[in-house]
Amino acid sequence: MKKITLLLLAGLLLQTASAQKTKNVIVVTFDGYRWQELFQGPQQSLLEREKFTKNKETLTQKYVGNSLEESRKKLTPFLWGEVAAKGLIFGNKKAGSKMTITNGHKFSYPGYSEIFCGWGDKKINSNDYPNNPHQTIFDFLEQQPDFAKKTAAVGTWDAFTRIINTSRNKVPVFVEFRKDSTGTILSKDNKSFTQYQTNIPIASKLCESDTLTYRFAKEYFHRNKPRFFFVGFDETDHFAHSGQYDNYLDAAHTLDSYLADLWNYVQTTEEYKDKTTLIVTCDHGRGSNVGSQWRHHGQPVPGAEYIWMAMIGPDTPAKGELKAIHHYHQNQIAQTIAHLLGKEFTADHFIGKAIDSVFSK
Ligand SMILES: [Zn+2]
């Protein structure tokens, strides 16, 4: 009897292990986008300050609803209407859901390195840091027969080539479309993208480089069908630094629409439909609403260690916003990606544990 029960149990466990439906993972980052706006929508005190917000009425009309829930959904409708509705989202510090970095620096290179390595190495302490000495999830996956030449990254920021260390692992990493001549990177086989560049409406000025990043990312995704794909957007951080709260909000709203477009492509494309998990997160947070603190991040800025994560896919339970008291870390993202793909990420350095609630029904 006991034996039978054990056998049954083992069978069930095996079934659970092989029941993983995710075959592809996409990670998208909104650089330095705060949990405050993600979970609470536009911050009234920042809308009120003319120094940061030039067009309060328009923004209020666009993004402020009758409740906090309504406002955040107006600001990032895909993240709330689709991802949170069918998957999960966490990092609402106010609700006791915490997610923080462990690298201590509260700026970009260390943050992305922590995401990809599963380790917040404090020695990685500069945005000018040379090639990442540590193994990342890219290195690991490229060594797997079913993932070799199936990973890629597209980003607005040029440091991604060093963070991912493309010279070591040969992962295709495409960056900085504004500075480089797009023709040089793409003209060989991608005329349509060059056309996009000239078609960007100059009047908007918004998300100009992230728009190019996204257009190229989607084109690459469509043509090459990578199984692990990273897209790094930047303009949320850019506009926050320049103190333009209005543009910061518009940037988040635009990036959300790119997520929606990408997810629509995923769910209407045979290779990806119902076997792809999308993870959205950020590299660091920013300061509070007090004074100019929201503009900044980095080691001396209190609160900039708080980040967030959202996730949707065939193995993600529809738990919505996680409000229970917990504390996750940025170093858990890499192993979570590996587990979603049915693998165990190993490297010659520490790797944070996978995030349990992502898998438990
Ligand atoms: Zn920054």
C-alpha cells in the first residue's frame, strides 16, 4: 500500500515537472521605472509641480482615474489589464510586497548584471565596468544544445554588450540605434527598419530611441525566433533624470503599448503561442516624491533599491497582484528564468533561488 502511494506520488511529481509548458522566455526592462507609478499611477504631488509637469490637465485626463486601481490601469493598461489579470505582479512596497536589489549600488550596470547573473556582486560598481566577468543566464543557455544560438538581446543602452559580454559568448546584442548608423547594423537584410527610422514622428520626441529599439527588437524576434530574448528600454530613466515627470509617464505608457504589441505577436505566432513566458522588471528604483528625489537613484538615494516584477505565461498562475508579506530579490530572476525553461542554472558563483510563487498554483 505504502509502496503504491509512493509510486503514485513519484508519478505525480514527474508529471508536474514535465508539465512545464514554457519553451521560450522574454525579459523586458523599463529602466529605473518606480514601483510608485506602477502600483499607484501618477503621483499627485508630482503632477502639481510645474517644474516637473508642464501639462497637468492633459496628463490627468489621460492617466488619472477615480481610484488608484483605475489610475494605474490607465497609465500602463497592458500590465494591469492583461499581465496582472492573467498572471502576477509584485513589488508594491506599500502593500507589503517587497522586491529589492542586493548589489547595493542602485544603478544600471550592477542591476542588469544581477538580473542576468542571479548574483548582485558588489564589485561590479560602475556603469563603465568592462566586460562582465561572471557567467550569465545567456552563457548558461548558450551552452545548452536546445538553446545554442537561440538567445539574443536588443537594448537602447550601449552597455548591454558589456553586461551580457557578447565578446565571450557571441550572443547577438543590438544597442543604441540613435547614435550608430542604423544602416551599418541593419542594411544588409533589413530595409524595413531603416524606413522606420525615417518615419518616426519628430513632433512627439517621445520614446524616440525606445521606439527604434522596439521596432528592431520585434523585427529580430520575428525573423530569428530566439528562445530567450531580452529587450532593454531606457527612456523612463532618461526622462526621470531630466526632471520631466510628464514625459516619464508618457514613456511608461508607450512602453506598455510595446509590451501589448509584442505579446499579441507572441500569442498569434505558432512558435510562441501558449509556450512563452514574459517577464517585465527594472534594474533599480528611484527616490521618493519628496523634493527632487524621484529623479535620482544610486547608493545615497533612499528607496532606490526597491524594484518590481510582472509575469505572464502558460505556467504562471493568475494570482494578480501579490499583496502578502514577502521579500523577493533581483538575484532570483535568473534562476526563475531557468526553472521556467525546465533547467537548473549553474555557474561558478552564487545564484539566488527561483521565486516560488511563480510556480505554485
Ligand atoms: Zn539612471
